[in-house]
Amino acid sequence: MRPLWLFLHLAAVVVWVGGMSFAHFCLRPAALATLQAAQRLPLMSSALGRFFVIVAASIALLWASGVAMFAEGIAAGARLPWNWHAMAALAAVMTVVFAWIVLRHHPRMRKALDAGETAAAAAALDEIRRLVVLNLALGWLTVALATLF
């Protein structure tokens, strides 16, 4: 089962980290360069809302596949590598950051947009951006731990 678990695990990482990379380095700059706040903020809120659904599924798959690989390793009597533990710790932090974005900042952004409060929506989006940058850095660190050690 390990090859299947590993494939599912990596596919979920690609979706999450790749999606954050796309949103931060491609979508955000293009939206800033071409749209006024009145169009940009609803676009970003809608795109992020859709992305967050996919990320939530990816996180569930990451945890399920990660726990399955841990369990297989333990059942086989293997000593689990230190980087697996580090990746799990980073995944826990990333999951909490994601939950904070989805449960706190994105609803604030949507509420501000619904009320026509552009400045408040922009502030919420900026907080989301900062947290995405944090998760993006942690995600790439996790990829490095998985591949370089």
C-alpha cells in the first residue's frame, strides 16, 4: 500500500503548495495589475473560497496518507526517520494556519465585501496573504525535508 499512500500524499502536497504558489505569484500580481479593488477583492474572495475547499480535501488526504504511512512503518517494526516527524510537526502548524485563514480571515473578508466595506475586505485579504506566505514557506520547507534528507 505504501506506493499508493505516497502517491496520494504527494498529489495532495502538489495541490496545496502548488496552489499557494500560483495564487501568490501569479493570480495576486495579475489581479493587482489589471483590476481595481471593486473587482479584485470579489475575484480573490471567490477564487480563494474555491481553493480552500480543494485544500481542505487535500489536507484530509495528507493526514490520512501520512498516518497510514506512519502506521505501516511502525507495524513493520521500522524506526521512522526523523524527517517524518518534522514533516508531521510542520503539517500540524500548516493545518492550524489554514484553519485560521478559513475560519477567521476569509469570513471577515466576505462579510466586509457584502457590507461594501472595501478597506476592511482589503485588510482581511492582506492578512490572508501574510498567512499564505507563511504556509508557503512552511510547505517548501516540508518538501525540502521530504526530498533532501
